[in-house]
Amino acid sequence: MLPAPHRLRRREEFARAVRGRRSGSRLVVVHVRASQPTVPQCRVGFVVSKAVGNAVTRNRVKRRLRAITADLLPRLPEGHDLVVRANPAAADASYAALEGDLTRLVDKAVGAAVSGAAGRDD
């Protein structure tokens, strides 16, 4: 479970994060963007649409993604927002496949966002 201060909740927060760096695969797409200066910790949000499956399937995928992301929190840079969007293939993927894909994509997107944000004035 993600602690409350590490969750994205508002539509505006999701919309802003999705305009950041993107990295994707067959299972998930990860968006990372530096958040507002008033938010010191990293925050994470999840998007699992009806294309992924019925409510039971969507909730299972979301629980898996939350558990994997909770383990990745120490690796995420402070002051960044992360949005994880599940693709339909995530419904049939194993936990290990989701974990491998998400870990790789988070590392890639965070690296690009941190190196790219150094020269930008958002």
C-alpha cells in the first residue's frame, strides 16, 4: 500500500504528470515529471481503464502495480510525480512480468526526467 502523501489524487495532478517524460512497453506506460516545488516527496498515480478488463481484473492489476511501486519508492527522486498506465496486456501478465517491466520503465523514465529537468525551467 502506498502511504497517503505519495498518492496523486486530483485530475490536474494526473494531467500535469502525463505531460512529462514517457516510457512505455506492451504492459505499462510510465510518465514522470517534476512536481510543484511545494511537494517535496514523490507521488504516484495509476490509470487502469476498462480496456484492461472487468472490475475484478482492473482491481487486481491496480493492486499489483501499487505493490510493485511501493517497493520502488526509495528509488524515486523527491519532488517528482509518476503516473503508471496499464495497457490491456497487463491483465494477463504475471506479477514477475509486471514487476520487471515496471522497474525497467521507471528507471528509464526517471533517468530521462531528472537529466532533462536540470536544464529546464518548468
